[in-house]
Amino acid sequence: MGPDAERLGADVLGAELGTRATLVQVSSAFCQPCRATRRVLGEVADMVGGVAHVEIDAESRLDLVRSLEILGTPTVFVLDASGRVVRRAQGQPRKADVIAALGEAVL
């Protein structure tokens, strides 16, 4: 990823960013861990004010998948209020890890 790709705005995501942080989930239709990831990220976004959860379907956004070098789903990005990528992880996250990563994003 180049320096410009380190920032994901509403124009790229196709959804508004949270006022404090955004949890971006890249999923695919038949991905079992994606369902659990959707639940975890949704719960965290509901718990923490100003945090949005955006889910992107990998198959319909192959351009984005390629540009972000996503190799598997789910892949999760934690963005700060300006859309800067603070944390990136592949696989199903634990709620505690998501909350800790949000702590970095909202500093």
C-alpha cells in the first residue's frame, strides 16, 4: 500500500465514516467467520458513540480488494475519524482486540 492508500474515505468505501472512528469489514458471501465478525463489530459500534461499522462485499469491490492487497476474508480495518488506517487484521477478531484498536483510533 502506498502512502495515499493509507486513508479510506467515504468516497472509496461508499458509506459515511464515523465521527470518531470506523470499523471496515471486507467479507465474502460464503465466509462463516464473516458472520461472527459482523456481529462483533456491530456490537462494538453500538457500544461506542461516534463509531460506524461498514461492511464491503469483496466480490462486488474487486478493485478495492486488489488495491488494499486483501488476501482473505474477513479482513478488518480500523480507521480514525479522518479515514486513516490505524489497524488492519485478517480473520475473526476478538471483541477486546477491536476495543483496544479503537482506543488507538480515537486518541
